[in-house]
Amino acid sequence: MMHFSIPDVQEINDGNGSTFIGYNIHINGVFHCTVRYKQLHNLHEQLKKEFGSDNLPSFPPKKLLPLTINQVDERRSLLEKYIQMIGQDTKILSSDLIIGFLLSAQQETSCEKNIEVNLDVYTLNNYKISIRVLVFDRTDQVLDKVCKSINLPVEYVKYFSLFLIKEDNGDMFILRKLLNLESPYMSHRSVKENNKIFLRKSYWDSNFDNELMNDPIALNLLYVQTVAELEKGWILCTKDTRLHLTKLQAKLAKRDYIKFAATLKYYGYTQFAPCFCDYPNPRTKVLIAIGDHELNMRIIDSGQLFKEGCFKVTRMRCWRITATHNKIDNPANSRATSTTSLELAFEYLMSKDKLQWVTVTSDQAILMSLCLQSLVDELLVKKNGYDTKTQTVKKGPWSYMKRDGSSHLISLDNLDLSTDIKTTTEGNRIQDTFSIKKLQEKFSIVSFKSGRGIVENHAFEGIGDENL
């Protein structure tokens, strides 16, 4: 599940003296690509053939006359709601059609050529892994090349992911996890902040550590990440525990080091930059960490941490992301025409009969939401014994319509915009309204309620006062 938004638009010259409106698509809070209305319309027509009209939200209708400024903004809002609904269906998101479309749109927007380039990927101790990649290589392809270059066996690759991490005055903050619908090389170049691509583990349950420790390369990756997180204060320890860890480190007792660190507070958590919360009081400055089936919150007062509390994931009935777009004046050809304020709000079971909304205001709100979702994912897999991940749907062949109306076939093995195919730009007539089924698989983790933006937690459990 992903968070899509279209915060703004831009006017683009097609090179022949005409202009068109481009809609700027952001994925998980970061700019991804700019597309035309007719490109999304063509995507919708192909999605109908793949999944059926009843499994898709309605698409904003065509207009015969040029759009006014207000109509452009209305269309932007409707397109945003459309792709947000699409973003809640794991079956649609995992299809070659969607992955190919978003990869192709990123390529077309960047105007890059698919040449071989150098790419640096780092471990958390800043060890640099230099590899050769193609500009258009997807995240999973780059991850495979990184792991192959350090001789990590194929069976352990699934425990690791690539992340964009911002470095600022010695501090490190995770911007986001890189997805298979993007090129790490292009995404890295498009982010303005001082960032690097890092390789780190991507699971919550520390029991998986035992499997990684069976292989020397996987063990070393886990070890250097643990050492780095202790040094950065992401994992808490006393002077005595640090002394013990230092002795284990001197003896190169990596397994014992990891096992001991796993007993410490915040091991396996994702740490976030300081932010604000309306609980227990409005504008309370807090430090948030997510892991071990909870959202942990430490209150900051006068620069000091003085109070700690936690919200169990199983007591969150639902949550939502709210993005407020504040328009700013910029040149017409610039895509940075708005700023976005993000909030994560969750409804929490405070006591047996009391549900209360708690709101966190943070630039990392989307990442927090994704962490909560993946925590629920692991919880349900562990509880029910099935894998909730949907296999990629492959029916095709599918095509990507470029801005000029030409198209190329979508092939994830060789995705290149230079090869065109003949196609018609007009699809079948769209029905303006039809019933929308819940975009939810039998074993899906979360669902999206149309019109409310609510993510329901299927791991939510009722409690009695004796459990509080």
C-alpha cells in the first residue's frame, strides 16, 4: 500500500508551440513524475481490461472545452482521489501495468537516457558499495546487484531493502524506502536534500536475526547496522551495557553482540526526527520510534526527554494521513508550486469504552503510516500463518502512452522509452459512474474507505480495563 498525491500542476511546452497541463504525482511524500490527463486516462482503460470496471474507482470525465483555472484544480483533486484509491489495492499495485507505467513516467519526466552509470550504496557504518547500473534499473534489480557485489546469498536478499536516508549535521533520518516502481538512480538524483542510498534490514521481528546469523555476510550486515544504531543513540544503553558491548566488539563476537543488543530498548525500531503531537497536550514536542508492535513516544521538554508512553498497534482501530497543500508563487514551469504539511492521526483504544484520536504532525508522517502497515503485516502473517503479499499479475501486453500520444510496450525486463509502437490515443468511452467495491483482498491488511481516507487496522483487538 502506498500514499499517492497530486499537490500541484505545471504548464509544459510540448516543443511545437503548444502547451498542456502536467499533473505532478508524488509517491509517499516525494515527487515521482509529471503526467498528462490523457496518459492517466489510457492507464485507466487498460486497468479496466485487466481488473474489470467494478474493481476500479470512477475516472474524472473528459471535457470538450479548454479548462478554466478552477476546472484544472478540480480535475487535479479528482485525479488525486483516483490514484489514491488505486494505491490501496495491493493486487493492482503489484501488476506489471502499474509498475511499468510509473517507471516509464519517471523516465519520461527525468529525460534521462538508459546508459550505464556508477551508483554508490552504503551500509549504516558508511561503508561504500560501488556498482554499475543502468539508469532505468528498478529498485529490485539494483538491490540484487548490490547484494551480489558483496556475495550475499540470494535467499537472504529478501531481508534487506534500499532506503533513501538524509544526513544532516551528523544525524541521519530515513526519508523513505525505495520501491520497485522507481529507479533508485533517478530517485536519488531528484531528491534535493543531502541524501544517500543505504542498505539495511527491512523486517520488524527480531527472530529473523537468527536466520541471518547463519551466513557470514548477512551476519556482518546485521552487525554493522546494530553497531551504527547504538553509536547514533537509536538503541538505548547504560554505561555498563556499553562497556559489555565494547568488550564483545573487541573480541569480534558478532553473534553475542547482536543477541545482547536485541535485549536493549529500541532495538529493531525505526527512529524519527523530533515532531509535534496533540497528546497529552496540543503542540507537545515528541520523539517517536516505531517497532515491537508499538508506536513509542517520548516527550521533549527544554531539550530533555522526561516522559515516555507507547501506543500498541493492536489498539489502533484505524489511522489516516492528512496532507495540506499550501500554494506558493513560483515560475509557471516549476513543479515546486506548493508546500505540504503532513499529519498522521490514529484512533486509539485508551480504555475499554474510550476511543480517542491522536494526531502527529511530522514531515515523516507517511513513513510512520507505512511502518504501522508493515508492522500489522508481520503481525497477521505470524498470527494466521499466511503470506499477505500478492503475486504480480501478468496478462498484458500493456503499453505506456507518452505525452505526445505515441506508445511503447511495457516490459519490465527491458523498459526503454526509445521504442515506439503504433497506437490510438482514444480509448473506449468511459462510464461516468459505477458502483465501487471495497478494494480489499480476502487477506489484505488494510483497506481504504472512499471519501474519508481512513486505513482500518485488521489487527485491532478489543480489550478490557484489566489490560490497561
